Amino acid sequence: FNQGFATTEYLSAALLDLRWHLREGAAAAASATPVLDTEARLLKEEGVDFAPVPPRYRSPYFSHMMGDYSAGYYAYIWSEVL
């Protein structure tokens, strides 16, 4: 029950974390674009911008993204798969 919701919110956060790691979003965040606007763009580009199922964690949760970044969160979804 509700596994689709749980997987989608988890996957959304994992994809968001990966995009920040790839610095595709970080360059925009460093500009005048607000972080949550960049987040919305990244989620849309990944095809997971579904309002009833928001990401489990939003960009401000990933406090490590603005410093030394290890991008570990997306690896947790692979644990779910295995």
C-alpha cells in the first residue's frame, strides 16, 4: 500500500541530489536564481514535478551541496532496489 508514493518521493529527492552533485543546478544556485526555483526546474527536467508527491527532502536539506559535496543520498535508492 502506498509504495508508489514512497518510491516517487524518494526517487525525486535522489534525482535532485544527483543533479546538484553534477553541478547542473549548483551554477544556477550561485547566480541570482533562488534555490527553490532551480529545484523546481530540475524536478521538471527529470519528470518528477508531481505536486501531490513532493520530494522526500528539498534542496535546503542537502546542506552539503554548497560545500565539499559527496552526493551520497542518491545511492540509498539503490539499496531499496537491491
